[in-house]
Amino acid sequence: MRPASEAEAYVRAVIGRVTARAPDAFGPDEDLARAVGLDSLSLLQVVAEVEEAYDVRIPDGEMDRLRTLRDFLAQVQRGD
């Protein structure tokens, strides 16, 4: 498993690329839909990349709860 700081940098980069925003355009607790326009399709793209990179499975029922960077990082840590 990658260190937490690396996980944050990776997830930030993926969100930034998918939403065409700078990886530092949002804080760890900001709502990603409001801060960078993360919509449901973009969310699926980010989830798929995070699942593959960290060999974790984010259940479909949990995706609605992924609103912030901190939410994503908590899912990655649960997969440890």
C-alpha cells in the first residue's frame, strides 16, 4: 500500500485530470461537486482509477457518500 500522502497526491491528480482543474483547486473537506464540478460520470471515472491503483473495491452504495477528498482517502484506507 502506498503512503497516505502519496494516496492524497494521486487522488488529487485523478480528480484534477478528470475535472480539468488544478489538483490543488480544492481542500480535503470541500464538496467536490461544488468545488470542481465532479458529476456522477466523473465520479465513476475517479472511482474506477482509484480502485485499480489501490486494489480496493468501493461498493456502489458507498459512491453517494464520496463527496470530498477525505471521503476518497477513507475508502482507500479501508482497503488496506
